[in-house]
Amino acid sequence: MPQHSKSLEEVYSDLGTSEEGLSSEEAEKSLEENGENRIESDDTTSAWRILLSQFQDNLIYLLFAAGILSLGIGLVPGHSPEYREAGVILLILLANGFFGFIQDYRAEKSIQALKKMSTPGATVKRDGKKVEIDSTEIVPGDIIYLEQGDAVPADARIIEAESLSTDESALTGESQEVSKQAGTVSDDSALADRDNMVFMNTHVVKGRGKAVVTATGMDTEVGDIAEELEDAETERTPFQQEVDAMGKKIGMLVIGIISLVAVIQAVLTGADVITILLLAIGLSVAAIPESLPAIVTLTLALGSRKLLKKDALVRRLPVVEALGSVNYIVTDKTGTLTEGTMTVENLYYQGEEFDVGGTGTAINGDFRRNGHETDSEYLEPLLECGVYCNNAEKLEDGFRGEPTEVALLVAGMKAGIEENDERQRSVPFSSERKRMTIVKDNTAYMKGAPETVLERCDRILLDGEKKELTEERKQEVLDRNHQMARDALRVLGFAQKQVEDPEMDEDELESELVFLGLQGMMDPARGEVKEAVEDCRTAGIGVVMATGDNIETAKAIGKELGFNPKGAMRGPEIEELSDEELQKKVTEVEIFARVSPQHKVRILQALQDQGYNVAMTGDGVNDAPALKNSDVGVAMGQRGTDVAKKSSDMVLQDDNFVTIRDAIAEGRAIFDNIRKVTNQLLSTNSGEVMFVFIGTLIGGLFFPEYFSEGDSVVLTALMILWVNFASDGPPAIALGKDPKVEGIMERDPRGRDEPILDKKILSMIAVTGPLAAIIMLPVFFLNIDNFAYAQTMLFMALAFFEIMMFQVIRRDYGLRLKQNVYLIAAILFASMTHLAILYTPLSDLFKTVPLQPHHWAQVAIALGVFTVLEYGFRRLLSRKFGNRVE
């Protein structure tokens, strides 16, 4: 018999548990037997698959063919197998593959580490006490507690439910929320009809409840589905897609050049077919940046780790790119611009004002009227309402719940009022209702926005009596509410009444109440936020506050943080505007108050319709649409719901706006680094092609006697492949460690559609390759009488040209070599490997000779002349297209 059709006693018996939950020892034993509570999807890639993927490419297949053809030459009469050449080609192929494997493996590990860090927590009953644990540690038999906004951590049978509803669309496809209750259902009921069960990976959208875990991990309903799913294709970042497209275009260009080179070799030099084919294959592999996508992915992964150190957890790598182009931020107030720790500081009760002592969650502090201590017993009706109409809880090591409700609970506990969870009924708070009501001991308690609560009241407590709530008395309360809000207090109203039937109609339950008073709490602005907001605006990023608080509170905090309170709008005013009218208003207003999640979506759309890249913060269940639709959805890590976190691109682990500013700065730096790597690899690859193309053309036309032998080429395929491997690989990775350039937050954001390869970079690529060939090929032809020396000198000129290009490109960003010790080490390593080829037995493999000082002098002169001219061309291009660093 399935668990949904059994009695709770039978379920407890099957699972070896009770309503008191498991002990720590029982849970530990069960965890060993059942394993961790996680879905074992195949989104992780094994090391072997990553390694094999390095060789699954058409260009790599061509290189394999080159090695095989080198051996096959021995089958041609008059030729012997080129064992050394084939061996080196295959060795470089394996080395390139291993190098790519290291990059992809590290990127995969980074992604998986971030995914593990984003595992949600859960509240369970262990050893008879409520504790917070990682959801992966939940086991069958655990008693779990569910609140609005929680992700359901496992399949579980409902024990208690108070207006509990869940969103099961991800599991059943049903778009409507599902109401849950305790009880039994029939054996053959469909999954969507099992209203006494909650399921893993669904979400609580309303109410609260308690349940006993019946299945975890792959034994859950979602686990069954996961086993049937095929592996999802790994998401390609926009960077990778652009690089892939550029690689195809370059490939077509290279094929054309190689075809021309082959014709020149065959007609003018008499090179044999095998040599022409080997050179063509080597050139094609060397010219196309097949390693660039892996380098981009690794740079993004390393960047995500940098962001993590700044308390920004990136959930998807492409967000690193989007961060660099954010030009508008729509931010919550509470906990993001403010400390997020509420403290009740002021009470308005029976027409009088009271001050509350103490700060934070410390349960100490007195109550004062006109500076004199007051007996807290007098304030009990107001404080009790704040404690009873409350979902926050006191745990052994602190509190659990929304900061506002924790503040109310603490205020009541200062008066000796203890929390009591024995409710007869609960009508939960929602952003539409703006109030919450519970029934306890046949008394209805309500809390909510003061205006909303007053609307539901017809009497007010004054002088110890329940008096009629006249318009004059209502206005007095509203005036006091506005004054408290102007003092940057968040204000809630409280009311109560006696009820005979707790199950009466909801509208009847929430009407004709007695208004008790107001509680005003302070959430002070974070001291460092004002500077961060100014930094964002200096960087060309608009910043607006969108909060559910009273407009006076929002304006008071906003003004303190540098927001212009002029023109501040309320949510209802947004509703009165058309989409076109809102588009005109949205860039003029910096403070939006009393906004609902629906208002936030409209603000987002109004900005995006004008071409802005918007980062949107959120923490609630209803914030999910805004987070999903924004260019960068930012959830709060400490107070955000699991739904908000799963809908976001990035999670702020400290809930601090400053972290958004820092993440944008890092995103811009990461984009700069990828742009530098792309520039270098494509510029030098174009140089390699130009060396061989122009060199072969000149040699065939003017020095045919030196190119009469088939293997007499300016550079062999092995030389080019080696340069690609040694000169480009390690320095390109080290470039990802470059620091942020000075003034990175003083330049405007890049456009939404601005590519990596902008007009300036494409112009540089077009200039660099031909310029390098024209300047350095004379080194070859001036020494052509000794072909081995000429070829070795050009080989070294190419190798150090590619190394040198890293710093040439970095100079555009105002960076000096000493600012990146990793790059220095990579350059030294690459240089030592090149010298080893000349002055060790490796020279036999590459057919090089040791160069003398006068040979190196010629190479140095050529490199020097190229550098001067290259800087000159780059200066001209900077005048035309602008500097990277203003």
C-alpha cells in the first residue's frame, strides 16, 4: 500500500519514526543506508568524457590524418616513413588535447563546486528540537517544516497544514497551485490528486505545514523522472557561440589561402603532393583557434570563483558576460540597501507614543514613555498581537523567519510574552492582501500595512475601552503612521476581535476588528552603500529602489543613500500608467514604494523595452518572474526564498548592494580578459598564415632554386603547431589572472549587442598578421643561403612575436607586465621551451639549428621594428575607435 493511502500511524511504523522525528544517531545510520538526498543527474561530465571530447573535432581528425600520412610516405617509391615528424605531430596533438582537458576539467569542477554551494537548507526535527540542516542530509522518517517560499526538500506525507499550497508545475505540468491537507487518499489516485503529499523540487507558495519524509533522492517522484531523462546538452555561452561562428569564417578564409599556397608550391617549387598536403593540414589546424572556446570557458569559471570570493554566487556561467553590460539596477531596500536586521523602536498605542530599548535580536531592553520607564504589562495587547500573528520562531542558536517578524517576536519577548504556535486558523500574508490573520483561543489577530488594517476595523482601543473608529481618529493614526515613516521606520498596524466560529467566511473574519496600534521598526542603511550607488552611477549605471515599504520610509532611506526622492512613485500610481507612459517615467524616478512583484515586472519591462540591460534583485516567491526575465536576476542568499534563488542568475551571499557593484566591476574585468585573449590568438593566427602565404609566394617567385625540394618551406607544420601550443597556451590562461584596469567603473557599460570582436579588434587582426610577415620575413630571405638557419630564425621570430603580442595588447588597457606574476611565469616557461628546441637534442625533431648571437640580433631587430610599427598602428586605431582605458 502506498504511503499516501496509509494512516499516519502506519507511515510512522513503516519509516521507524514518530511525530517527534528521528534522533541524530538514527538519522546518521539512515543516511549511510539510503545515501544523500540528491538527484544524481548526468549533468556532471566524467574526466574520460572530457578528455575524449578534446579529440572529437574535424580539425583534429585532419591532424591525425597528417600523422598517418607522414608514416604512409614510406609506401611511396623513393620515400621513407617520416617517423620523427609523425611522432612530433601526434605528441603535440596529445599535448594540446591534455592542455584542453585541464582547462575543461577545471571549468567543470568550478561549475559543480558552485552548484553544491547553492544547495538549499531545510528545517527538521532532530532529537526533539528544530534544527537547520543541508537538504542533502534529510532521510526518510525526518519531520520537516515548510513555510511560504521554501523548496520542498523531499517527498513527504502531510502531518499538519495551515492554508498550505504548493506549485507542482515542474512535476505534474499543472499550472495552478495545489492546496494541501492532512488525511488519506485512495491507492490509485493520480500524482496530481495526492493532496496529502508534497514532492521534492516543488515549492510552497502559501501557508505553512509539517510533514514526514517518505522518500529521498532518486527514490522520489522527481528521481523517477530523472532516470528516464536523456542528458541535456551543455549550454553554450554567448562567448563560445561567437567564437565558433568566427572560427568558421576564419576557417573558410584559411582554406582559400592554403589552396593558393598549395598551387604556388606545386607550380613554382615542384613540391610533392605529400608535403603540400601535410603543410596544408598543419596550417589549417594552426590557423583556426580551436582552443579558444575552452579558454573562454575556463576564464568564465575562474571569474565565477573571483565573484564567489566577493560573496556573489554565480549559478550560470553566462551571467559573467551579462554583468559587464548591466546599465540599470532595480534593487530592493530591506537587507540590500539596509542592514536587514529590524528592531522595533517605537510604539503607538492608545493614542500615546512609546520608545523600545535594545537593538537587533537581543532580548533585553525596556519600554519608555516621555523618557520614563513604563510597565510592559500595559502594552501587552499590542505586543501579543505582534507575537501571535507571526511565523518567526526562536531556535536554540537564533531566530528563523522574516526580519520584520523576528523584530516583532523579539519586542514581545522583551515584555515576557512567549511565542505560542497553537492556532485554530491562519490566513497567510500575501503581497496582494498586505495583511495576515490568525485565530488563537477564539481571538482573531491581524497585522499588516496600517492603511489596510484600518480599513478592516470599526473600533479602536483608547483609554482601555473599545471606541468607535471615527474618521478623525483614523486620520490621527494615519498621521502618526506617516510621521513614523518619515523617520525611516517601517510601520505595521495591529488589530484583534473575539470570534465564535474560527472557520467563518474569510471576509467576515477579517472585518469589524478593534484597532490596537502601530509598531515602528528601524532597518538602518548600510554605511557603505551610498558610495557603491555613486560608483554605479559614475559607471553609467542607473540605480532605482523598488520596495514594498511606505513611500515616506522609502524616501527617508533613499535620501540618506543618495537617491533623489523627487517624483517618487507608489505602486497604485504605476497601475494607472500605460506601458508607454511608464517607459517615459521609469528613467526619471529613482524611488518606487509600495510595489508588488507585478509592479517590479512592469518596471523591468519598461526599462528593457528601451534597450537597457537590467539587473533585478528579489527575495520572495512572487519575485521569480522578475528575476527570470531580467538580464541578471539577483537573489538574496540570507533572507531569499529557495524559489527566488532557483529563479536567479546570481545569489548575494551577504544580501549587500555593495556586492552587486563589486560583481559588475569583476564582470567588466573578466570580459576585458576574454577580449584580450581573443585578440591575441586571432591576431597571431593570422600572422602564422601570412608568414607561410607571403613567404611561399616570395620564395616561389624570386628564390625558386631554394624551394626546389619538396620540404623546403619557410616554416614546417610542426613548427607552427609547436608555437600554437607553447607560445599561446600558458600565457593565454595566465591572462585570465589580469587585474581590473584602473577606472573600470568610470566608463560606460558596453552595449547589449556589442561583440567580443568589435571593429577595433577586427582592424587590429587585419593589420597585425600582414605587418608581422612583412617585417620578419626579411630575416628569412636575408639568410636564405643557409636555409636551416633562415628557417630557425623565422621560427624563433614567430614564437617570440606571439609571446610579445600579449603585452602589446595589454598596453591598450594600461597594464604593465609586472602586474601579473602568472603571465610573467607563463612567458618564461614558454621561452625556455623554445630555447630547449634549439639547444637540446629536440632540435633533431624540429630540424632546427642553434642560433648564434648575430642571428638573435637580427631576430631582435625585426621584433623591435614590428613593435614600434604595431604600437603606431594601434594608436591610430585608438584615435578612430577610442581607447580601452579612458
